[in-house]
Amino acid sequence: MLTAALPHNCSRASPISSSAIVANILRAIGIRPLAARSRAWLQMVREAPPSVLANALGISAATAMRYAERAGTDYLAYASIAKR
């Protein structure tokens, strides 16, 4: 049983989502899920425009744009690469 994956404030009778279990397992082995997800986003917005990512991944354009701004992306450069 993955009792180590259960949050310390969670009794066995309360429901827990599978994503929460995975996040707890990752934390237990030293991986911070939120930091990993943020790094993945920063890499993706360097390779594709936020609007494309928003449509493909089903998130809001505003969220994708925030990641693009954090990454300091330049979409004029993307347009020149995409034309090739």
C-alpha cells in the first residue's frame, strides 16, 4: 500500500485524487511537481506561440501568455523560423 503517498492530514476514509497521489509520490522522491511543470511550460513557449499551445493543450490563452512573458519569448523570431 502506498501509505507514504497519502498526505499527513488525510485519513484513509477521505477521498484523494490520483493526481494528488502522484504529486505526493513525486515529492517523496525529491521531485517538485509544480516546478517541473513550470519549467516544461517555459520550454514549450520558447518553441511555439502561446495561442497554439493554448488551443492544443486546452488552457486559457491568458495562462499561456503569462508563461510566454516569463520565458521572455520573441515571436518575431518564431515567425521567421516557421516560414522556412
